[in-house]
Amino acid sequence: MAALEYYDIIQKPVLTEKSMNMMGEKKYTFFVHPEANKTQIKEAVEKMFDGTKVAKVNTLNAQGKKRRRGMTIGFTAKTKKAVVTLTEDSKDIEIFQGL
């Protein structure tokens, strides 16, 4: 696979009740590219959002669910989530303001 750029790594934010509650603790959740590692995710967040400093990154791999269509069995796409914790002196991410 070709090298991942920072704009390819962060796919979209996760907007759930739990992830919205964690924003008060400066923790933000994103869907990320399945082959991205923690270092790449940290660099991507710091480049995409000015003034942010990442303290740590936790990742979660979710396998695809089994789906059937008649006798054919297949799987949905696997996903990867990243929970990014910002430092105390870091700016908040503006994409989540007003939600």
C-alpha cells in the first residue's frame, strides 16, 4: 500500500453520547484508517487541528460483522477507532463545537 498522508488517516469523528461526554475530559474519538499506527494518528491530529498537542492515543480494532444475503455469507468492512487525549494546555478541536 502507498504511504499514508495525514489527511488520509483521520476519516471522520465518532458522534455518540459516550464520545460527546468524553470531550469534557479533552478526549476525542475518530474513525481512522485501519493500517494507521498510533504515531501516525498523533501526527495527523496535530497537523489537521492547529494548536493541539496530543498526550496519548488509544486505538480499537473492530472486525466486520457477518451478513447474509440468501445462501451467501460475507462480512462488512472492518473499522478502527482512535481515542485521542489532548494535553491540558492544548486548544480544543473546533469541529466539535456547537454539537
